[in-house]
Amino acid sequence: MQDYRSNRERTEKTKAALIAAARTLFVEKGYAETSTPEIVTAAGITRGALYHHFEDKRALFRAVVREEALAVTRDIERATPERLAPLDALIAGSNAYLDAMRVVGRTRLLLIEGPTVLGFMEMKQLDEETTALTLKHGLEAALGPGSGSRIPVDALADILSAAFDRAALAGDAARYRAAIAHMIGRVAG
């Protein structure tokens, strides 16, 4: 049992080192300008270990982007405890998203490099499994039961998500907070 646990721990430690090193390089240089030899050197791992855990550089990039999306989702979930009223939770969640996107490199990874490297459909799927899912659930709660028959919640979540992304790309989130709160209030209030 000890060998299994130590092997699993080593595997997780190696993967984490590769993801951390790759994240740093992808943020600093971009995906196209980052080589796998640079990643393994920065991680202190062999190339064989890289290819043991990830099919290729793109698969490693996908893991980096997934980690970033999950971190944003966790920040949103922390900011929106169940005790909040649905409208307040939507606004708190949107502010948490904007705050989470201020982490150095995150906007580049999720909104610029991600769609370029992985493509729109793969990024949309990842978004639907993470931040867009929290937004959809928040909208459903704010709009009330049966809202899907009146308003296509999936489409509304896509539109609001695009607005949040635009605000994150603008780099001046404070300027957009009031506008987003107003928009949410009009849509879900």
C-alpha cells in the first residue's frame, strides 16, 4: 500500500511541477514560443516524464488552462455562499470572476491563448464545465422555476459570459462592475 501511495504522490508532484513550470512559461512567452525542453528544464523533470504524463505540449497546455478555469470557479463559489439571495449571488459571482481574472497571466491563458491553441469549441466545453456552469445555475436561481421556458438560460449565460470576458480583457474591471451589476439587475431582477 505504501508503494502505491508514494507512486501516486510522485505522479501528482511531477504533474504539478510540469503544470506550474508550463504556466509560468506560457504566460511569459506564450504557447507558440515555449518549447518542451524549456518546460522540463524549468520543472526539473525529464522529457520522458513529460511525455509519460502528457501526450504533447498541447495536452499540457490544456491541463494548465483547466487548472486556471477551476481556480476561477473556486473563487466564484467562495464568493457566493448559498445564504446569498440569487441576485446578490450573481453580482458577487461576477465580481469574483473579475477579481479572479486579475491573477497575472490568467486572462492571457483563458481568453487569448486558450481559444487560439485549443479552439473555440474546446474552450466553450471547458467553460460550460466550470465558470459558465456556475453562471447558469445562478441565473436559474435568480430567474426562478420554469424560467427556461420564458428565457433561454443557456443563451443568456453565453451572452453574460461574453460581457464578463470583455470586461476582464479591458483590464479596468472596476469600471465595468457597476455596468455588469446593472445589467444583471435588469436581466434577473
